[in-house]
Amino acid sequence: MGHYLQPIVDYIGNHPNGALAIVFLMAMGEAIFVLGLFVPSTVVLVGAGTLVGMGKLGFVPIFTATALGAIAGDAISYWIGHTYKEQIRQIWPFSRYTGMLDRGEAYFARHGGKSVFIGRFIPGVKSVVPGIAGIVGMNPIRFTIINVVSAIAWTASHLLPGIGIGRGIDVASSGNPRLLELFILLLIFAVVATYTAKFAFGWLLPHAERWRVKLGDALSRRSVPGAQFLRRLLLNEENIAVPFAFFALALLGLSGFSLIAIEYFADPAFVRADESISGYLQSLRTEPFDRLMVGVTMLGDGVVLGPMAAAVLAVFLWHRRWRLAGALATAFVSAALFVPLVKTFIHRARPIKLYNGADSYSFPSGHATLSATIIGMCVLVVARDLPARAQRVIYILAAVAIGLIAFSRLYLAAHWPSDVGAGLMFGGSLVFGLAWLLHNRSFAPASNRAAIVALISLMLVYPLHLYLNYTTAASNYAIRADQTVISRQQWLAEGWTGFPPRRVLLDGDYGEPILVQTTLGMPQLVGSLTQSGWAARHAGQLARLVDSILPSHRPLDEMSVLPLTNRGHPPIAVFTRVGTEVAASRQILRVWTSGASVSGDGKETPLLLISVTAETAGPLGFGFALAEASPLAPAENDALRLEIANSLGGSVTSVSSEDTRQLLVD
């Protein structure tokens, strides 16, 4: 997709005058009398600010063009109102929006001249108030002063947040360039959605009812298979649209589960993304949050959910609701059997070793599947006969509980992200399938009693489970760095190919190449690199992130380096040195863990990976600059690979494959 979207960014960067024209016209168009209701300036201007933050556009020209456009738009609106006065109500297209003109006049009457300033920030008002000011005869000089001041403030309120977003994207895209593509897609989607919403509410909805009835009548006269169903769905006879939506969501859940399973088997980048996201979450773990997440994940244990499901079933059986009890029991048993069957078939290892038998495998997550199924179905049936507001509260609480349980499985490294996503998809499909079957059925008073019994079961079993098993669970989910051990002979022969040839980004794609693999200890590695002119950097990952986003007056060699990750993990050491060929550049050497150790001479030594990137200082004006990623040419990587390996002082072995060349130092 990058080859489609990158030209758009390049075009904007290479044609700044076109961008100036766009922001000027958008800012002006939104302020023009009434017509501004249909101009999505906010989306476009925030997008322009984002491109400024990414270094694609200049700040001063974009700010000036936007402010001038806003000033011009309000001035045109004022001139229209001042020229036509009350006759504007008889002129098309203003004659179609007389109600809005009335509201604008009432707003201006309440707030007077300051409404020109305030109204610029209020959607639906800002395109009317300047014209009203002209109609009522506001002094032109006073209007112009307020117009200019409000335009500057309005421009800042739209561009500055976008600039902050753009800088964040720029920093993130240095570690993952596809984030830039994602932003462009979101921007395009936002523009299309804004226009679509304005079209729908401004023109489509007023005509939709008439078209719906006409189309329904036309379908009733057709004998084509499915025409009568479409007519009933279109006219929502007997409220058929709701169960149809439930059925569609159930199919969507099953489709989502199938797509995740297919991606797991067919796309290696998908698996790498799983590993990277999981690794990143592990780098964020803290002891207090660990304790909280262990408690949350125990809420999804079978010993807690099982009794709750049994209690709800017992209530409906007691009330002789045989069909409902049978449907619930079938769904519960199906989920409970489905998970171990799929686990046994796919045989995917967990991030950490847990449990035995089928439960030792990872795909899909049993906690995610069963919590979505049991909590979702219990809430669905027990909240059926409650008032609408109470239903919404219960549904939201249930969704939060299911979401927290699912997140806890990721945070505690019990599952990969795709395991949890697949489990939620399958469990959700069962819940929506049951909602489809039970639509418009009442279960009172059994549902009320089932709610009480389910709550009592939860309040009794969950605290007892925490009291008896929390210590064991906390020990099982403790942070641990499982290391793969290979012999030195294996590593030098072909074991080195078992590690990614490039840095792995969070989405599973590859970054810069890994230049060197080494078994040297960190003290020797630090000493050798320091003697070769590399300076160690000691700022934490969060400090690097914050500092790299904010503009700086400092020279490039004193700025924080861009915060990159490999397979989700931050580097264990970072070194920098000023570039030798380009004065305003620097090279950054990062040392990564590999997750493996090399055995030899009766000891095991962690295997470390080394990569190098380059950064330049991007000037912002007024003495400020930002660090920006700069690609290294293949020849530069080759020279750095040899230089670093020789500087480490160990035994150097050159190895290569079809897609990579590395030096092994031990």
C-alpha cells in the first residue's frame, strides 16, 4: 500500500503552493454565509497541521494562509449580509435555511459583537453569525478587528493540535513507516465521512422516508425470490431489522475468527506482529499493575465463570424455560469444547509456559472465548426485561469486564494478541447468535432471579478463588525471560539464521538490517565501542519518546534519539556519534536482546544483536530543530558492519544468506 500513499505525501511536500491554496479555500469556505455548513475545514486543517508536524509543510506559510482564508470568509459573509439585509431570506440557497438565520439572529442578539469571536468556534453558527452582523449593521471597523483576532485564535486551535499529532506520527513512523500510510487513510476516511454525514443529514434523510415507502411498495409487487424479505427488512416490519443485525454480527464474528486463523497460517508478518506487540506490552509491565492484572485474569478462570453459568442455567431450568436453558447449555458447552479442540489442532505455543495438555497451547484464548460467551450470554438474558437505561449500564459493565480480562491475557503474556482477538470473535458470534434466536422474548420473572443468583455466585466464588489461588497465579504470571539455548557450533553454522535479519517493527514488517550478532559481554562491548568513538546514551525509553517529540534548541548530538523497538522490546544499550560525512547528522547504534543464549566452554552467554540508524536535525525556525530519521545506504551498512565487528575485538565470522549478510563476533 505504501507505493500508493507515499506519492501523495511526496506530492504535498513537493507542491506546497497547492497545499496553501487548499487550506486557504477550506478556511474561507467554511466561513462563507450558510454555504460553510458543507465544508469540512476542521478535518483538512488538522490534517495540514499534521503534515506541518511531519516536516512536509512549512508552519508560517500554512498558518498565514489559513488565517487569511478565515478572515476572507467572514468578510465575504459580512458583505453579503450588509448588502442584502433581510432580502437574503428570499434569495436561494439562503431561503432554504431561514430557521438557521433565525437562530443566528437570536444568538447575535444575546451576545452582541462578541458573538463574532465566539461563534467562529461553534459548528453550525460560525457560517451564519458574520452575515447576521452585516444584516444588523455592525460597525465594519469593529467587525474587522474581531474578525482578524478570532481568525488567528481559530487557526491556532486547528493547526497546533495537528502539529503535535504530526510530530508524534513522525517519531513513530521512524520506527514504523506504515504509520504514515495509516494516518493518510484515516485522513481520507475522515474527509469522506464528514461529507457523507453532512450529505445524509442535510439532504438524504429528509427524503429517505419517502424513498423507503416507495421501494417497499415496489418490492411488494415483485415475485423475485427474496423480494418480500427485503421489503419487510426495508420497512422494518415486526422490528425485523434488529434480529437481522444480530445475525449479521454473529456471521461477522465467525468471519473475523476465520480471517485471524488464516492470517496466522499464511502471513509470517502477522506472527511477527503478534510477537512484537506482546514484547512491547512486557516492556511496560510494573509490579503494582501486575498484581491488578492477575486479579482481573482470575475473574475469567473457569472456576469463576463455570459456577455462574451453572447458576443461571439452574434458575431457567427451575422455571421450566427448557428452550432457553437448552440454548444456553449448548452455547456454553460448544465454547468449552471448541477451545481445546482448536488448540490441539493448531498447536501454537504460548508466550510463556502455562498449564498442561491442550491448555498449554495458545490459539484461541480460552479466557477471552469463555468470558465473552458466558458473561455475554448471562448478561443478555438477565438484562432482557430491565428498563433500557439499566440495560445499557449492564451491557457496558459486561463489555468492560470482558475487555479487561482479554487485555490481562496479553499483559501477562499468557496469549498472543491474535489468540485473544480470535477468542473474542468466536465468543461474540455465539452471543449475537443467541440474541438473534431470543429476540423479542421475555423471560421475567426468571431473568430477574437469574441475575440475583449470578451475582451471588460471583460474589461468593471470585473472592474465595482469589484467597486460595492468588499467590500461585501471581507466581505463574511473573515476568520471566525464557532463553533459547544453542551451542556455539550451531550458532556459527546455521543457528544465526534463526534470528530476523532486520529489526522487527510492531506491525511485523522489517526495519534496518541487523549488522552484527555477538556473544561478548556488555562491559567488553561498551568499552570497545567507547574506544571507537561511540558515546553511550542513558535516557529511558519514555524520556526519549517525550524529548524526541518536542522541539529543541540543543545541537543534534545532545538531542534524544528516536525511541525504536525490536520485536516490541527497547534496546538494552544506545550509542551515538556525529556523522563523518554530513556535519548535521549522527549515527545511532542500538544493542538488542535476541532471546537466546550461546553455550560453550561450560557457560551460557546472551546473544546480542546490533543495528545502526542515522538521524539529521530538521530545522523548524527560531533556532528550534527536531531529530529526523535518515536512511543509510547499503554501502554505508557494509562499512559499518565491518567497522563495528573489528572494533569489538573478538573472533569475527562472516556469514550470508539470500537476504542478509552479517558478522558474528564471539
